[in-house]
Amino acid sequence: MLPTFTNRFNERLRIMKFNTKTIHGGQHNTDPAYGSVMPPIYQTSTYAQSTPGGHKGFEYSRSGNPTRKALEDALASLEHGAFGLAFGSGLAAIDAVLKMFKPGDEIISTNDLYGGSYRLFTKIFEDFGLKFHFVSMQDTAAIESVITDKTKLIWVETPTNPMMNIIDVEAVAQVAKAHKILLAVDNTFATPYLQQPLDLGADLVMHSVTKYLGGHSDLVMGGLIVRDKELADKLYFIQNASGAVCGPQDSFLALRGIKTLHVRMQRHCENGKAVAEFLKNHPKVDKVYWPGFEDHPNHNIAKKQMKDFGGMVSFTTKKDSLEGAVEVVEKLKVFTLAESLGGVESLAGHPASMTHASIPKEERQKTGIKDSLIRLSVGIEDAEDLLADLQQALD
């Protein structure tokens, strides 16, 4: 009876709704060893073999670990993918993607992206012969204008970090497919709760699992999800050969975090909306960047491809100075001044001197990352406390 039950359970997983998938997606009903409801932490570097090559699917934990495999299967399930890969950080995941290409290959990226991605592109891989074009992707014409016969990849963030620009994944996917170019989407800000890029035509999805998927600011991790087996095999080879994998303890923490992703994201979105609307009506605030506003560029695209508008909000004050921004973030009490985002606690950051300091100032300013810009990762605390904290900091 057990195999029949297992088959029925796996079939049910394929049609489960998202909230159920965060808890059961890609997972066995119980661990086969002792019936553990949660995937155990297999804290081991190697595995016994009955004969050379005779093993139970795992040989060495750089190549594969049961706890990491459970996480990778969960990631694939959430993004409607077929294959998941987990890495030691989000940048390690991006690094693996870029290692698929050769000197002379060209990559098109949004010009408003995470500073760590920009640094990896320009300070590491440009030296190995890859060429990068940074363009605004609000209009696909800008992408097509730099496509050549050497273009191999289009790299998208949406919403972008930190300007919250929205890129039409479906439209970019049409361009990519017409030119036989891979499309990768950094889905960290939105999470699969809000959008699933593979369903919109992307070939590859990247997550900084550190952020919303982990959700508790207690791990550093990256993930990749794909559907195509040939692409997956290339990435699995790079993952094993380069070895930038995450450990079983962090894999366990990420699995635990994912199980509450849906309920956390609901509150992140509710609080994000409350904070954005409060800031927009505050007399000392100049501009607020949040895709839920009807006058936000590509708001209609956000409505089309996202379930809600997320918990990330950026803004500038009318004082419009570095000193003014520092004054605000230093006065915050409930919001913590810190790098990163996506945890249950609310964080405030100053992109120009923190997350995006690796981007030259003149390049930052072209995309709107002024010295006065403040980025908020709105947590799941009581909204009234968050608004009161912003009120006292601005006053």
C-alpha cells in the first residue's frame, strides 16, 4: 500500500495551491529512516558505500546532501520548476550562472540592480572576457538595441533594488526567445509568493534565499531553479565542480523558513502598503517608490504579473541630502539600520553607502539612487508601531 499512497501524495503535490506547497511542496510525506515529519539535518561529509559506486544516492556532501536535496526540491516546487540548486550565497548562485559563458559572450542586465551583482559582473567577470550592457528595461526596445550575435543572457530584477522599477518579464521573454537568448530573473524581492517568472517565460530564476525565503535573518544562501534538464545539468556540474554549496544546518533553517513564507508575505505586503501610503502623505517626504501606487511606472505590469506589491519601499526626503538621510535612519527605533532585507523584523538601509556603494556614484545617480535615498524592508510587526517609528524619525 505504501508505494500507491506515495504516488498519490506526489500527484497531489503537483496540483497543490501555493500556501500548501510552502509546507509540503517537493517533500516526502515523512523521512524514510524513522518517520521524521521534518527533514533531518544530515550533518555528514561522506556516506558509506557497499561496493565502489554502490551507494544510496549520495557519495560526498559537496556533490549532494539529503537535507540540501530536500531544500532544492522545495525551491523547485515553489517556482513551478523541475530542478533546484542551493548555494552558499545568492552571489555564489549568480557566479555559477556566469560560469556557463565564455570570453567574448555578452550579457544584458537591467541598469538598476543590486550592487553585489553589479560588482560581480564588472569587477570579476569582465576581467574574464564577458561583456555586460546595462540598460533600462522599462521598454524592450532598449534591450533589443544592444543585442548582438554574441548575446547569451538577459539578467532581470523585478522589482529592482532599490528603485522598485517593474520589468515586464513576459515581454522580455518574448525578446529572449526570438533571439535564442537565455532569460534569468532575480526573484528575491517578489518571492514566488508574488510572482513565478518561469511561468512568464523565464529560463532560470535566482533567489537570495538569505532574504524572504529564509525569512529570519539567520542564514546566508542562494538558489537557482530551472525547468530544462540540459541547463540544469550544466549548473549541477558547476555547483559540484566549484563547490560553493550551503551546509545542511542552513538548508534545514531555509526549509523551516519557507514553511511560513505565505503567511509572512501576506503581512509584509499589508505593512508595506501602510508604510508606503504613510510616507506618501508625509509633508517631509519627497518621493516614495513602491509599485502599488497607480502612478508608479509600470504599475499595470506589476498588477498583471504579481499577486501583491511586496514589503520593500524606498523614499527620499525633501531635505534631499546625505545628512538628512543619515539623520532619519539613525533616529529609527523599531526599524533596525542594517544590510539585507526580507526578515520578520523591519530594516532600514542607505543604499548609496551600504548595499550599492560598489556602484560608482555617477552610475547610481543615473538610475535615481541619490545620496538621500532610504530603503525600507518592512517587517511583520504591528503596523501602528512602524508608522509611529517613522513619524518620530521624520519629525
